[in-house]
Amino acid sequence: MSLLSFAHPRFSCSLAASVPAFVAAIAMAAGSLAQAQSPPVAPPATAPAAKAGERNAEKSIAKQMPGTLTPVPARNVRITDEFWAPKQKINAEATLNANIKQCADTGRIDNFNRASGKLQGKYEGYFFNDSDVYKMIEGAAFAMMTSDDPAFRAKVDAKLDELIATIAAAQQPDGYLNAYYTLQEPTKHWSNLKDMHELYCAGHLFEAAVAHHQATGKTTLLDVATRFADLLDKTFGEGKTRNVCGHPEIELALVKLWKETGEERYLKLSKFFIDERGVANGRDLFGEYAQDHKPLREQNAVVGHAVRAMYLYSGATDIAMATSDRSLVAPLQSLWGDLVFKNMYVTGGIGSSGGNEGFTIPYDLPNDQAYAETCATIGLVLWNHRMNLMFADARFVDVMERGLYNGVISGVSLKGDSFFYVNPLASRGKHHRQPWFGCACCPPNVLRLVGQLGGMVYATGSDSSNNAALLVNLYVGSTASLKLADIPVKITQETKYPWEGDAEFKIDPEKPVTFELRLRLPGWSRGESINVNGQPAQYRVQRGYAVIKREWKAGDKVMFQMPLQVERIQANPEVKMNRGRLALQRGPLVYCIEGADNGPNVRSMAVTRASPIESEFVPELLGGVTVLKGTAEVRDDSAWIGELYRTADSALAVPFTAIPYYAWDNREPGPMIVWIPEHRGFAERMPDPEITATASFCPGHATPMALYDGEEPESSLGRGQTHFVWWPHNGTKEWVQYDFKTPRKISGVEVYWFSDKEHGGGCALPASWKLLWNAGTEWREVSNPSGYAIDKDKYNRTTFTPVRTTGLRIEVQLQEGISGGILEWRLME
């Protein structure tokens, strides 16, 4: 079984085998579907009227692509299950409160007060901090939409009224709104679109305004957004300023604003930004980092910053659907295939490099050094949701679900008040969630994503014969109200997913109605069964869905059963760092082994293919989780001292417990791994207990313990290898040191330098270095060093007059403007 290739009999073709073939097949499939029959809920009567004269001044480009689906909006869905409902409650309370508090404490809100003149002072924080406030408002609006508590809604509504008044007061007379530029560079609007995120911030304002309007019916923020959007329409376009934003977001936001207001100028402007990307119309291109190296229709491989890529592709998918622009279909499919089959972690994380917060080369998926930004996985979810709407194909939901259950909710603690920016697939116990970040894009992004989850559960459409269809994409206990063939229908879903694989549906139309119920068949599932009113159902399989067509009456019940089994997952052999390793998955959940359950040596454990693994639900653990239990082998090199060969013997066997990846780092600190060696020979040797490594600085995703983990480098790039870095410290004097529990006699060291500069990273070889030893009251340079070599792709050895000491220190001077790091540091005793 191939969980990530989607090469599955229930699908018509394998994208893994042939991307072009899939493009053709999916385009034909899309053509066989007529426009969805469940239109978005009409905006309240208070919505601003579209300017008909302006809208009709040019030929309309709005032409919905046949076959696209319509999501049942979040405001029409109530999540009721025991997995997501508690998470939405925590999200609406703890996560929302944390975002509001941090936006206030860090000056993000007062930046608007300063911009309006209510307060004095300079702008505080990053130039894009406005966007965090907008995302927080959007998340709060979704929390209001999905709450049945009048007191909660009233409280949040009042807070949003206060925030929106603050934002509106900072808007300039011409509609311009950006607190940084108003305060710091008032005469330089649009002067640095490559770096300064003006349009990115505007996009998040537009998204917040739409969500607020849908939640409350008020136009206070929507009025601010449309005034700003009108200014953008006057500023950008053919015959005007021809440029794009370095960070995509405005594209998808303008489509949302068009849908909410009916003002087609916003749709046209979004299409302009999509068409203009990668086109040098009198400007310098921004390069691969911003996906601005060539026109989008010519792109076929994911490059650059991962979040920017996902937002750009989401906007392009919106434009393809809204304007029937089929010229975008093939590139979007090619980009999707390149992402999913060469550049995505098993957790749904994307963007392996911290140097560019994005993509490097195919199959470069390190574990300890994985960047996998939370926002990037959120972007993956948002894009795949759109791809499913465009093609009515379940494989996109498989990817969306993988991200949701693993790489997204790992980004927030179980309490909802601390966050991961980076989501590694292995840790030595030094990587932890934080209450906030200087660049705090992830916390409000989690807030708004979890809040809008209900809008991803169901979708509606119809086939070429105008038969209505209701698609169940996610197995989430919920109730939803929608229309099929103009008949109001209520659907109720009860499930204990992801812990159990059964889902029961109750269909309640106002009167009998014929439609197709399409139940997604997850790519990992086998042996499912479907009953309707207690009898085996007749169904066909179409693009990953079990399709049941019948006349539905009030009270009809559907039981869908999917056996959940523990699967051992292998990576493509091109992912060198995972050769000889496996990951554990049950249903949509990827598992990890954590020190809290297994002790400090989890990285020295191996799980063989023959080892039986059992599952058990533990209600009192981590909010209630299904754990996996089995027996592991442990690598122990102590018996090899003084021996080169010995008779093969049985390994030391110990029990292990694996927990869902999303739940790690919610207890005491400790190591963690996702990819587990299949043989103890591939496991890490146990670290020298007599050594403690420390450094002048260590980023959250790195650890000095990597210096003596025994992983032999293939090159200074250290692809996939755990390493230590001082990044993002650039051009500074830094150090790393070993402290010994008892004095050791040392006569030399070998250092293998890390450098990823040539591959777009932020680390290079140091300018210089020297070795110091702990002389008791001071650090002294070693005597008679043989030299301090700085060569790539090799160990750099230096010998010296032997010293007996309790510590050694490497002191480096980093090159100007760049950082550095070390892969391995060996001692000569």
C-alpha cells in the first residue's frame, strides 16, 4: 500500500506515475461536473452595494469553471465531536485570548493608535505586524460564527468593535492603511513591494473584513477594506503600476472580497497580480524566493519560501475556478505533484530549510533540522482544500487531512497558549513551544485555521445530468445545514474519528430529494463497508469517493466503517536520511516516540518489521489519545570496547510507547523521533554521558548535542544530518564547548564545518577559529596547535601539546553577514 503515492485502484490514475496523464484525466473529470448547487449564503442586507456602472464598464471575466464544488460554509456547520470540538473551544478561548494579549503587549495594536495620532511614538516591531492583528480578528470572527453561546459572541463582538474602530482611525483619506508606512516612511508607499509586505498586510485585512462581515453582518471593517481595495485598483493594473507583492496573499484575499461584495474590479485585480507574477514589465523580478522568477503558467516545480508558494497557488486556484482559466490547470497540477511526491514531510509539513523558510532540492527532508513552518502547513491545507473544490477529487483531501491532523495542530499546545513556529520530526529535547514570537505569523494563523475547520468538512455540487451531490470530505462529528436541488437538508455526523474508523450519518431533507452522497475513501483505508438504513449499500467509486445515489428521506441513516490499522511507512529511497527507517501511522495520525514515555535514549531504539504493535486508547493521557505499544531493540555499544568482530547475539529488548505526533512536547522535556530505525545498527549510539555540550547561542531547532552524535557527514552541506548552527547570528564571535564530568587528557580535535550558503542557506565556513581549554580559573588557547584549517567536506584536524582538562572550547569568528555551524566535533585522547 502506498499512502502518499495515491496510486490506488479507487482512483482513475496515478499521479506518481504520470503527472501529465493525471492533469488530462482530472481536466476531463472537472468537465463532467456542472456548477455546484449549494451557493454561498447570501451576505446580510447591510453589505455595501456593488458599483454596477464600474462593474459593467468592461467585459465580465467572472465565469465559474464547470465542475467546481461549493464548500458548506463554516457558519452553517457545528462541530460536535470529542476531538475537534474541544480543540475549537480551546481555540476560541485560550488561543484567542493569547493572541489578543500578545498583540496588545507587543505594541501591534498601539501601532494603529500611533498611526491615527491617538498615541505618540514610533512604530514597534516588524513592518508586517499589522497582519497579525488582522489574522487575529479573522480568527475571532470564525469563533463567533461557530459558537452558540450568546455571552461569548457578545463579548467577542464588543472587542472586535473596539479593535476595528482603532484600525479605521488609522486609515488615510485616500484609503491607504499601513501603520508602518504611515509612521516611518509616509512618502514611500509602494516603494519596496519586494520586501515590505504592504499588499500582504492588505490581503489579511480583506480576509478579516470578509469573516467579520459574515459573522456579524456589520460593515465597519468591510468598509475599511473596500476603501483600501479601491485604492489598490486605482494604483495597480495594466496602464498603471505593474508590480506584485514579494509575499503573495493579496491574490486570494481579493477573490474573497469580490465574492462578498460582488465588485468585479477586485476579481480582475487579483487576476492581474497572478498574470503579472514572473513577468518583467519594466521591473526587476524578485526571484525564486518569491516565486517571481518566471510566469506562473511556466512553473512546474516548487521553489522558494513555502508559505508564499502556498498562498500564491491558493490564489491562482481561486482565479482558475472563478474565471474558468484552464491555462492555470496544468501548472497547478505539476506544482502539486512536485510538492507532494518530492517535497512534503510525512506529517504534511513543507519547507525543509530554515535558510529560506522553504524548499531546497527534491527529497531534501531532514528530520532534526526540519523547518516545516506551521504557517506553511496551514497554507498546504488551504491550497489542497481549493484543489479539491476545483476537481472534486479526494486525493487533495488526503493531503489536507494529513496536514490538519499532524503538521497544523502540532503547532499549538494542548492548552492552546503556546506555539511551534518550526516543527521538526526529531528533537533532542531542546525544542519547545513558545508563548509568542517576534515574527508571530503562526499563532494567529492557527487561530483562524482551527476556527474555520467546519467549512472544510462538506461540499456540494452536481454532475452533468444536474444530479445534486453532497460530499463528505472530513470525518468530523458535526451538524450542517445546506441546500440540494433547492431543498433544505440537514446532515448529522457522529464519529470517534481519528481514534475509531466508524462514522454514522443521519440525512434529514425537508422533503424527499434525490442526490449523490459521496463519502471520501481515505488513501490509507482498506476494507471499508457502507450500510444505508441497516442494509449494504450499492455504490460506485469515483475519484476517491464512494458514491451513493438514491432518493433520500428524513431519518435515513448511513453507517460508514473504516478499519484502522497500524501501518509502517517507508520513505522514498531518495530521502537519504530515512533509509533503513520507518514511521508509524494509524488512520490519519502519524506517531512519534517521545522521551516522556520511553526514557532518554529513544534515538538509540529500533523497531523491526516483525515486531507486533498494538493500539490502546488512554483517556487520561494528553487529553485522551490512542497510543501504540510494542517492543524495541536498543543499540548498546558498550560491549564492543576492544572488539572489532563478535558473534551475533540478541539485542536488548525494551517496551516502547508511541503517541500522536501532534501531542509531543506537552509534558516534561525530552527527545523525540518520528522516523525510527528498523535495525539497531542504524540507531544512534548512546551519547557519551561524560560530556555536556553548550554554546554561546543555539536556535530553538538546533542543539549542541549534535556535535557528538556520531553521524558521519558526507559533505559540509550535511543534508539530512543533525548539526549545530549559530544562525541567525551573523558576523559575530561565537563559541561552543564540551564540559567533562571528570578530567580528560586531550591531544587533538577534528572539526567538520557546516555550510549551506551555496544552496541558499544562511551558514558558511567561519572566517577563523581557535581552540581553548579550561585551565581552572580561565580559558587558555592550547599550546603549539598544528593549525586551524577551515576546509569544506572534510574533518579539519589540529593537534597540540596534550592537556588534562574538564573542558574544551571552540571559539569562532563568523564571516561578515553570514552565520556558521558545525556537523561533528571529535576528540583525540
